[in-house]
Amino acid sequence: ERLEEENDNETKAENDDDEVREYDFSKLPEEHCRYCGIHNPACLVRCNICKKWFCNHRGNTSGAHIVNHLVRAKHKDVSLHK
């Protein structure tokens, strides 16, 4: 019964990916979104001008974090994570 509870909790955690998670920025890898801390390589884009990483998540902004950065910084060149 306890194993079933653990599996249910893991499934719930996997389904909660749409929630914004707060990260301790001091413990994150170099490749993380500068706005929200997401560090999943499949979600990241690097600005080739400033070499910072951003995700495609909106969070509390009006657009995706990478789009928000590009507009505000007037940068125009990005690369996907390898």
C-alpha cells in the first residue's frame, strides 16, 4: 500500500510540470533560465549576444521568457540547447 502511495506521489509530481517552481539559483547549473530557474535542456534557448539561457515558459510575464529577454535587450540571435 505504501508503494502505491509513493507511485501516486511521483505521478502527481510529473503531472505538475505546468506549475512554476522556485529554485535556489545559487545551486543551479550554468544552463538555467535566468527568469525562473528551469534547467531542463529541452526547454532552454541561449541568447548568443549575452550568452544567458532562457526558457519558453511564460510564468508571470506577458510572453515567453526568451521572447521577453530578446525584446527588452534588443538581442536577435539565439541557439537551441545541444
